[in-house]
Amino acid sequence: MKPTSLKDVSRIRTPLTDIPTLRKRARQHIEEGAVTSGYAADRETVIRMLNEALATEIVCVLRYKRHYFMAAGIHAAPVATEFLEHANEEMLHADRLAGRIIQLGGEPNFSPDGLAARSHAEYVEGGTLREMIKEDLIAERVAIESYREMVGYLAGQDPTTRRMLEEILASEEEHAEDLSSLLEGLTS
């Protein structure tokens, strides 16, 4: 049935909370910062997930930096440039994750103790340029799957974190494509 008037259209929309109620809720539990009563996710689980993602990004930064400095051979210069660019972007991801952890009332875990265990990706050095690219591509694929799962878990529960993770996911997919192209270029 099509709405026939503006009054009918307003009944179809999701009802919004009235302004006095919004104001009243905002005054409750102000020590929670950005987390209001409408936050639907399990905050401890989200913070744990984000800290694992943070560890993953840090491990990726370290691996990319090693690969940047260790790249050698005739094709090394453009590949090393790509490694450095990816390292810098992974650090930006880590910073965004840490910031969101703080917004949710958690503490970002930058401790080197257990960093590799918290990370979804592994730190594999690789001996040749080809091996370095392959290891970075594998790590990007791990990150892609991890972020997809996190986005799915959050669905409608935490749209802010979900959106941030979707943006990071898009960047990780670009990294994987870049690395795949580099790998293909080495075999051509």
C-alpha cells in the first residue's frame, strides 16, 4: 500500500527518540564517553578484537619495514618503495585502531610481550625479494579475512567501528592487489 499523504509517510518511518529523552540519556553515565546506552555490542569482545587487529597491524609494520631495508636485486627499488608505503599505511591503521579502543573505554595493547601471539598474521622474514612479497601477500590475505569476520560480527551493533574496519579492509585489499601485481611482475 502506497502512502497517500505526508502523514502516512511519517507513520512508515522508524520512530525517533524524542529530544527530551535523548538529552536525558546523554546525561546518564557520562563517564562512559562515546559509549551510550544505545551501544549494542559486547564492548569487552570488541576491545579484544581491536587489540588483536592492532597487534596484527604492528607485526605487519615490522615485517614491511624489514622487507623495505632488506630488499635487494635488480627489481628492488620499486618493490622497496611499495614495502615502505604499506608499512606507513599499516601504522595509520594501527593508530586508528588504538584511537577507537580508547573511545570504547579500553586500553590499546602495544606491549611487545605476546605481540606475535596476539597478531593474526605471522612475522616471516623471507630470504629473497620474491619470498618477501609472498609473505606480505599472505599476511594481507589473513588481514582481509580477519577484517571481514570482524565487520560481519559487528553488523548493526557498532556502526562506527564497523565502518572504520571496512575502510581498513579496503586498504588491505589494495595492498594485496599491489603485492599480487609485484609478484606477477617478477615472474614475467
